[in-house]
Amino acid sequence: MPGSNQSLITSEAAPAALAIETHGLTKQYRAVLAVDQVDLEVHRGEIFGFLGPNGAGKTTTMRILLGLIRPTSGSARMLGMDIRSHLTAILDRTGSIVENPTFYPYLSGRDNLRVVARLTGAREQEIGRVLDLVDLARDAGRKYRHYSLGMKQRLAVAGALLHDPDVLILDEPANGLDPAGTVDMRNLMRRLKEQGKTVFISSHVLHEIEQICDRIAILNQGRVLVQGSVDDLLSGSDAVEIKIGDAAAALRVLQGLDWVGDPRQEGEYIVVKVEQSRAADVNRILAEQQLYASEIRPKERSLEQYFLGLTERPSR
Amino acid sequence: MRHLLAADWLKMRHRWMPRILILVLVVLLVLVLWGLASDSSRPNIFPVRGLLAALLLSSLIGAVLWPIMAGAWAGNEYSWGTVRLTLGRRPNRVEYVLSAIVTLMAWVTVSLLLAMLVGLLAGGIAATATGHQFVVTSGVPADILLTLVKTFLSVLFVGLFFVSLAYAAGTIFQSPAAGIGLGIGLAIAEQILDGIFMHLGGAWQVVANHLPAAYIQALPSRVMSPAMTGSFVTKSGPGVGECLLGLGLYIAGLVAITLLVFQSRDVTG
């Protein structure tokens, strides 16, 4: 499969359990390859983070899934249906925010949701419920053009939830939200997951993604670099941290070992690159030199470190 | 389609532009009828002939008003980005275009009905002010109601051409300014071309007779001419059947170009 040499899929799922599935999805704009052989598997009922630097192809992929852009090649299925032949049925069960929220500036927030309700066939009685959910009930009568960016974003979330969809495709939903709004958004995502909904979310706020997502994919220059559960990806570190009294002496010892990489001091710990299975050997060699570690542990990575490590080096 | 129509009509009802354009139509209509009340055409503005006059005048004023509405309607969906709001929920693009055109034509219909009401009142006032009854029946043909219906439909058909033209321009160039500008500009340019071709004569005159402007001018006049007196309407130019066919082909062509461009377009930005 093209591109699979760079993809790591850490868990398998039967096709029936997949909410979103793409194979070799590609979009070419003249000389620019915006999306390059993207294979994704988003399981039903999970929160899936879609990460990548600006211009990585995240929004283009989301637009393809929503039928706004036609792929150059490859295929995509949502809820078991092909997007080329069953787009209307798919969108009936999908809520979305793609890039900036877009509504009619001359309509109030409530009337914009009435437009969405008519488009989706949702009952207009649901409007009050979603307005309460995103805390916009008080401002629902104001014209959309007078809304702040955060209010626009919350209205977009309300619009996406109005017809009670099974899948949500949210492109940077926390854009423009204040810290309290960001926490509310995080809690909302968790509630949606509890209700069995699938959330496919892109965000630059990696800390948020790390907290709420079950699985992620990292995209760079249009290609999926890695895909898998957050726990699996972040625990795959090849470094250990050593807490020891005489750090300078320990560093000298470790620098003499050719199977230990890049020993350095980070705060009260020495960090070395070494396979986790050889941590005991490191401890033994230090002890032979009368250097006794009080603690040796695998170095945990944050999603941010992991993301930067992947995307800052060339992918091809 | 019903979902799109319901949403489009809600958008139309809450928008200020259609109301302002109808107000402009009413004001212009009153001014023109006021002017005609002291003219030799005066019998043609008394009810019930006045209803036909109001429709003919609306058709002329509509050449500017209908493109403003249709061009803005199509182009604003791109400038506001709301084309994504709709297509992300109702992806059938043929239905998207047809729903917009149907909604715009519903607005044109409402405008024409209001214009007829204004024509009735203004003509009635002019009639009573000049010593006639509110409704003047002398010399009015018996089949005036049928003529009225035919005229209404022919003016709507002419309106459909302007709506299709401006909607196509707004969609193709993804801009309200382009939609309005090209909608009105092409209509004016066509009048100029028509004049030049007619002046040149010969084969050029044949070409001029097949420009949309020729059909637009001829169709309502031809339909209502049996009911009108004097030189209020022109009786030259292509016949009714020729106008319907010619204009119909232009409208079909414009809608086809719109669909062709819109169907294959990536909605970005």
C-alpha cells in the first residue's frame, strides 16, 4: 500500500466498527500535493485527533469527507457508506465545522440555526437545547455579524449538533475560545463520546488533544506520519531518566558507553537514549563505579514533544 | 429540494435587500405612472389596463433590479462562505442552484404582484382625478383577464432571464459585485449592440433580432398589445413564439453553464 511505510497503525478494527475510513486519499492542486495517499481509520465512538502543522492537509481532508472538495484519487467511507455515492445519507448523520464558522451575517444566531434546522431536517424545538448547550441562549437574538469570534465558534458547534449527528467533524473547534470556553469544549467532547458519538477533531492545542483523544493521526506535507492510540504512541519512548547524587561523574561514565546515546542533564535527572530493556545494564554499570541511582524510569513524552519530533524532520 | 427551498425562503424573508428593491420598484412605478397620467397614453394606465402598464414598466425597471438581487444572492454565498454551510449539509449541487433560482423567482413574483397593486391604485386615482370611474371599462377587450395572465407570465419569463444571467455571473466569479455588474452590464451592453447592429442593417440586423434584448423588448409588448391603445406598446420585432423559444434557449444555456461550473468546483476559502 503506498505510503504505508510511513504509517503506523497500532490497532486494527473490523470495517463495521469504523466511522471514517480512507484509502489512498489524494488531492492534487496543479503542482501542490495537498493530500498524499492518506489512510485513516477512525473507530465508532472514539475521539480522534487529527494533527499537523499549518498546510499539512488536515482541512483539505476534512473538506473531502464532507463532499466540498473532490479527491484526485483514493476512496473514503463514512459510517460504512462511500462518500461518492451516499454523501447525502452520510451528511444527514454528520455534523461539521470546517475552518472558520460561516453563517449569514444579517440573521440572528437563532435564525441562522433555523436555517440549519431546515437544511438538516432537524426539529426547530431543538434550537433552544443546543443554544443552552453552548451557552448562547442569551445572545441568540443578536445579529451574527455582531458576535465575537468565540460566540461564532460556539454557534458553529450548536449548528453541528442540531440534528443529533452520529459523527462530528470539527476543524479547530477551540479557535477563538477563552480558557473557560476551551474547558467547556473539552467537557462537551467528553459528553458526546459518552453518548456514543464519534468525534473527528483537528486542533493546534496539543495539550487539549492529549487530554481528550483516544487515538490520533499526525499529518505532515499531506502524508500520515503516524496513527494510533495516544497511550501507545507516547509510551514508545526510547529514553530513560536517572536520578543520581553525583550527576557529573555519572555523565562521564555514560558518555563512555557506545550503546548509550546522547547523555545529558535535564534538571535533577540525567537523560540517556537507550532501549528500555537495557536500563538495568545502565544501573549495574553505574553501581560498579560506586554511583548509585535513587531512581531510574522511562522518560515520558508529551504529545507536543512527540509532535515536534515528528514534524520538524523531513517526512520524505 | 424541499429542505433547500425552506432554508432559502427563510433567508429571503429576513433579508433587507429584497424589501429595498421592491420599494425602489414601487417608487419608480408611481413616478412613471404619475408622468403618464398627463400623457396621451393616459387611458392605458386606468384600471384595468393599468395593471398591464404596471407589468410592462416593472419589466423595464426589473432589468436593473432583478440582476442586483440575483447577483448578490449568488455572490454573497461565496463572500460570506455560507456556500459551505449549505453544501456541508445538502450536497446536491443541482438542487442548490435550482432552489436559489426558484426562490429568486418567487421574490420576482411577489414584486410583480405588488407592482400590479400599485398600478391599480395609482391608475385608479389618476382615473378619478380626471373625472373617470375608478375602473374604466369602455373600449377594454373582453378577454382582458386572459391577456393579463399571459402578460404576467411573459414578464416573469423575462425576469427569469435576468435572474439566470446575474446568478450565473455571481456563481462563476464567486462575487456579488461580479454578479450584479455583469448582470446589469451585459443587459446594457446588449442594448448598445442591438442599436449598432440595427444601424448597420442587413445580416447584422438579423443578429440583432436574435439577441436577448430583442426578445425581452418584444415579448410583453406583443402579448399585451391587443388590449392597449395608441403607441404605448411596440408591435414590431419577433413574434411571441419566437421570443419564448429564443429566450428559453438563452435561459437554458445560462443555467447549464452555472451547473457545469458549480458541479465541478471545489468549495474552498
